Amino acid sequence: MDNKAGQNKRRVQVSSKKRFHDRGGPDWKGPVVDYKEVELLRKFMTASSKMMSRKRAGTSSSEQRDVRRAIKRARFMALLPFVGI
């Protein structure tokens, strides 16, 4: 036969579990991230003042970009430290 070995195998579809719950539907835009909201930004940082990963923080890519931009601006303005204690 000229069929390849992998063509006849059926693919098993894995049920996709959402890692994070739906946070308000498709119209929800999330909190407005501003560099002056230091307490909100600290929630997205580790104890050593590093930015949390998207997986750990539970943010989408656009939210993560906004958080990253705000943390960097807050560091430039000396509202957040560059390194932890």
C-alpha cells in the first residue's frame, strides 16, 4: 500500500480545560492598568520584584503587555524598585 503509516490513525481529541476561569465574558476589558496604581502592579510582581509570567498571573497577552509597560514606567518614576530586598 502507498498509504503512510500515520494517515490511517485517528487523532484523539483531548478535552480542553480552561486553565483560568472566564473573567466576565468577551466584552470585559479588565482593569485599566496605570503606572500610578502601585498596589495593583505589586500583585503582578514576585517577591524579588520580577514581573510574573502570563501563566502565573492569569493575564491575556494584551493585558500582560499593559502590565509590563506600566511596571516599567513605575520603575522609571521610582514608584517600584528594580530589584527586591
